[in-house]
Amino acid sequence: MRFFRPRTPTSAADAQSRLSRDVLVLGVIAFFVMVGFGVVVPVLPVYVRSFGVGNLEIGAVVSAFALMRFVASPFCGRLIDWAGERTILAAGIGIVALSSGLAGIAQNYPQLLLLRGAGGIGSAMFTVSAMTLLLGSTAPGIRGRAIGFYQGGFLLGGMAGPALGGLLATISLTAPFFFYAGTLAIAGVLGLLLLSPGYRNAPADASGTPAPRVPFRTVLADPRFRAACLANFAQGWTSFGVRNALIPVLVVEVLRGPSSWTGVAFAVAAVAQTLALAPAARFVDTVGRRPAIIGACLLAAVTIFAVPFAPNIVVLTVLLCVYGVASAFLGTAPAAAVGDAAGAGGGRPVAVFSMFSDFGAIIGPLAAGLLADSVSYPVAFGVGALFFLATSAVALRMPRETRAVRPA
């Protein structure tokens, strides 16, 4: 994947066709954060169980992280306006690192629950500040590529993490938590040393003209922002509520396969999503955000609806790969649309955008599980498909891009 050209810019327009140092650093930070997170995820339920608790308490620890992310997000925008993106990013990573290290020496279940909740607060600070800095440090014409590079760091780290987690778990159930704290420490130091202090007035075009600060009320009324938020909610609901929560059960109970099939299918789909990131980012920048959101949501809706009807693991894996391709577009186009709508609007629009995904991730697993138990798997998957269809309908109101967002 080539996201930038190693050549010296000769003009302001040429300089803005390359990814900035901040974007490259954020991609590396994302990798270290996700490697550590991926290490912890496989062992977390087993570690919680070691405190002598049941499945409800295990679920509470997982939900506490997402819930506190959601609760903390509204405050992150104001913190960024007060202290700057770099400071809040490093502080957020530091909170997650400290809480993760302490979780490894937790003496009882309540301590572990509180520490995971504190980690959610730090995660919200990191996520909102990183995306605010990313959007503020890139010109509109390369915003899709910048987001794609950043998302690529997360995906690569997410693929490497679980394998390392399995190895560390053979040493001790607490080892992954200390490893996570270490990778976060590296990410935090990189952020403090290499990132710019922040972007209050990002260049609006190749001439370097400062972009005016867009009032938050204006951003909320922008159809681009509304479509992006709904797309983020649909992704949070479907990826966490349907894909991650129900497909492992579907493989075992419906396809009558071993649980290892799920890991293989998810791994192959992650590779497909990673390979699709660069083409998706270029499409978002050259063709436009609107067609990317509409097309990806339609593709995701059809794919996720078809999943419960898959006759075997091969078909299921193919469907998950197609969904991964759609997710590559949905990981770049909505965020780029937020940047277009918010301009130099600060961290509040990004915080609201992030909250939609967190809200979907919180209620998605509960609602999908309830629908699967009380009605059927097709209905549970169908609700997720409906959210994608609704997003496509809302995205039709986005302004049409009359030309490529950036020159080819």
C-alpha cells in the first residue's frame, strides 16, 4: 500500500498532496495501541472469571469500558479546546496504560471493574483527540488517504495482537495487561515527542488560506455530518452487536463447526479489509464521500443480512470478506465527511461522531442477543441491515461532489 510519494514538494498544493508527519505518527501510535488491546481481548474473559464471577460480571467488565467511553466523550471536545490535541491524546493513553497495568495486579473484581471503566475514559480522550488532530492536519483532498493510513495502523495491530496475547497467556493471565501498558507507554511517548501541539486553523485549500472555525450548531445541521454519524452508529451496532456477538454463536450452533472456525473467518476478513483500505481511501478522495457512504452501506446491508443464511463456513467467510471491504469504505468516508463539515470546528464534532459508534456498540450486543433469542437470527441480522439502509437514504441528502475532491 502506497499512501504517499517520497518526493520534495515544489508548491503549497504539492505539499498538501502528501501525508503530514502527524498522520504518519498517528498511524504508528494506532498500531501500538491496537497491538496491546488485541493482546488483552482474548484473555480478558478468562482473567475476569478467575475472580470467581459469572458471565454477567464478565459482560459488565467489557461493557464498562464502552460505557465510560460514551460518558466521557462529550467532555473530550472541551478538553481539546482547552489543552490541545497532543496533550489530551498523551494523557488519555497514559490513563489507559496506568489502568491496564493496575488491572494486572487487581486484588478483587470491583477493583478490576473500576480500572476497566477508567480505561474507557482514557480511550475516549485518545480516540477523539487523535481523530481531531488527524482531520485538522490534512487538507480535504487527501483526508480519505490520511484516515485510511490511520485505520491501517489499527487493523495491522488488531491482527498481530491476539496472536501475541495467546503466547503471553501461556506465561500468565496478567502478562498481557503489563504488555498492553508497555505498548501504550511507547505510543504516549511517541505522541508527546513527535506530534504537533494542535491545529486550530487548518489550511482550507492549496493556497494555505486559514479555514474559519465552523460553529458547532452549523455542523450539527450539516447533512454530511448527520449521515456520517448515522453510518458510525450502524457500524458500531453491526460490528459489535451482530458480527462480534452473534457470528461466533452462529458458527457453533447453526453451522455445527468448532469455535476455531470463527477466528479463521474473522482473520481472513480482516486481511480483506486491510487490502481494501488503500483503494477505498483513494475512492473517497477522488470520487467523493457521498457515493462511498451510499454504496458501502448498501453493500454492508446486503452482506450482513445474508450471513445467517450461509450454508457453510466457506460462504460465511466470503460474506465476511465482502463486509470487510464495505467496512474499509465506512472507516474512511464518514470520518472524512465529518472533517469536511466541521472544518476547524475543534473536538466537539469528533466527540459526537465517536459517541454514535460507542452507543451502537453498547446497545447492539444486548439488542442483537435479545432478538436472536426471542425471534430468530435472520431478524437480529436484519435490524443491522436496516440501519445501513437508513444511512444510505440519509446520505442521499449529502451535497453532490461536482468534481474529484483531490486531483488525480
